[in-house]
Amino acid sequence: MNTCQGGAYRVLVAAENLVQAHLLHNALERAGYSVMVAASGEEAIDLLSNESQLPELLLVDEDLPGICAYEVVGTLRYLDRRDEVPVVLRSHSLDQTTRVACLAAGVDAWLPIPVERKVLVETVGRLVSPVPAVEQRVAV
């Protein structure tokens, strides 16, 4: 289990649709993380604004229902002490424009959609905890 003081590391997932959210939730939960899911950009901001629910990492898809991922990240970075929360952005296009936008927004890492489970878990682990051992490769 990937734990911090007081329990498992919390990851907030804000995915472009419920199928992706479910796949990401399952992959991260199996790796030992506690996972919260936001169904939209607005819901992600609400969860990030609540000090008692602040996650150790935000995993956000570029194309969210409601406000876009870059607005979510910008709001997160604006809130007090939220600059300590690493952000991983998933995108269908990881071209130079997307990478520049990620850097400008304060994104710590970016991943493709779909992403192999091993790569997802290793990236999250690198940002919040020791990298867990993952044997199975599954695209999510």
C-alpha cells in the first residue's frame, strides 16, 4: 500500500468521462492509493478548495466536462498551499503546444491517453511516494 502519515496517499482523478475515471480509479486503487473522483472541472475545484480533502496528487484530463484542465490547475496553484500538490495531466495530443501549455500552467508531468497502467502508477509514485512494483501492463 502507498501510504502517508494518516493513511493511503490520496489522488484526485478528474477524467474526461466516467469510463476513464473508473479505469483510472481501479488502476490507482489496486496500486494502494486512496482515490477521489471528480466528474467535472468544477467538482475538481470544489474538492481542491476543501482543506480536509486536499489530495497528495491531482490527475487531470485535458478535456474535462465544464471548465478545462488548465483552469483547474490555475485555480489549484492560486489557492493557499496548493502549489505543493503535484499535477499529472493526461492528453490525447502531447505535441509541443500541449507541453508548453502544461509547463505554463504548472503541470508536473504529462501522460498520453490511453496510458499503460504501469506508466501511470510509476508516474504517480514518482511524484508522491516510492514507486510501487507493477507487473501487469494494461492500457487505461
